Amino acid sequence: MFSPYLGKVYSDEEIMNDILQYEDMIIHYVSKDIFKEAADSIAGGNIIGWFQSGSECGPRALGHRSLLADPRRKEMKDIVNHRVKFRESFRPFAPSVLWEHQNDYFDLDIPSPYMLMVADIWPKKRDIIPSVTHVDGTGRLQTVIKELAPRYYQLIESFYDITGIPIVLNTSFNVKGEPIVETPADAIRCFLGTNFDELYIHNYVIHKKGVTV
């Protein structure tokens, strides 16, 4: 299977150099379990920036340069739009689902790893994941396969362990009118200039100074 994650992988040294450029505005630490910590944050209602490994090519954010949130919260679609994306309210956000659980939620029995397919969400599941269910009962899903995106898979697996839901809301790590972030410095600048809650770069957790999450 073709891997879309063809961008540069930044070293810890490069990441730290970018973090230090903004040390008067952010605090950071190394997480002991980045996946559980991020999953707990999403489950608690936070919007997080998720920056891992090399960036994806193609038209969609696929879990390496993504903003993530809880699909169970009906209001989350409007919250992400209002606080971060500033785009038309009718536009849906995508569900990223673990491959092993895809058919439990979607009427699709082949993988959609590049977020290019739209499938019906089973009617009995639509109220469970309302913030990624479009008005016509569909979702433009991303199948997350462990071998293709192991860190993203592990995050969603941790969210599943906490909530029983193997899906997160996924949208591109950018704001309206700007490209998806590429470098750690891009991610930090976007974080500081918008209103999402936490930033995860590799194993680093970053908060804005003076903000309690």
C-alpha cells in the first residue's frame, strides 16, 4: 500500500530548536505516554494539534498534520469551526476510524486510507458520532491502518480504550487561507495564533503560557 507520508521527518533537536524560539509564549514537556495523554485530552473535550513524523502528500490531512477532536460531541463540529477553522458551517469534518472497526460504523468493506471515499454511516451509529456525520448520514472517512500510520493508529486505539469509540474527528492542521503546517515552527505559530487547546509534536506536549487546559 502506498504511504502518503513522504514529508521530512524532523529530529528531536530540530523540534527543540523551534520550541526554544517561542519559549516566552509556551511551556513544554516530554510526555511519558503521548498517546494516552492526547486521547485523554480529546475525550475531555479539547481540540488538539497532532504533528507526527513526515507530512502527508495529497489533498487530505491523514493524521500526521491534523487537528483532532471528539466525534461523540454533537457541538464539536461548530466549536472547531468557530474556534479554529473559520469556514462554512455546512462543511463536514472527517472521521478517522481504525480499520478493524470500520464496518461497525460505515457501509464500506474496503479501506479508505487516503480519505477520498464517502460512505453511509449505519443509522444506529449516527447519534454516537454526530460531529462527523453529515446531514445526509454519510462520512468521508479515513481508514487508519496500523502498518501505514502506527502512531496515529495508537492514538485512536488509546481513545477507543477510554471511550469505546474507535474514531476521532480529523481536520487539517491549518486555518482558513493558509496551507497545512509543515515544520514544527509552523505548527507552533498556528497554535499561538488560533484557539485550540494543546499541541503534540512527536513526544512533546506544548501549552500556551498562562492558559489552563
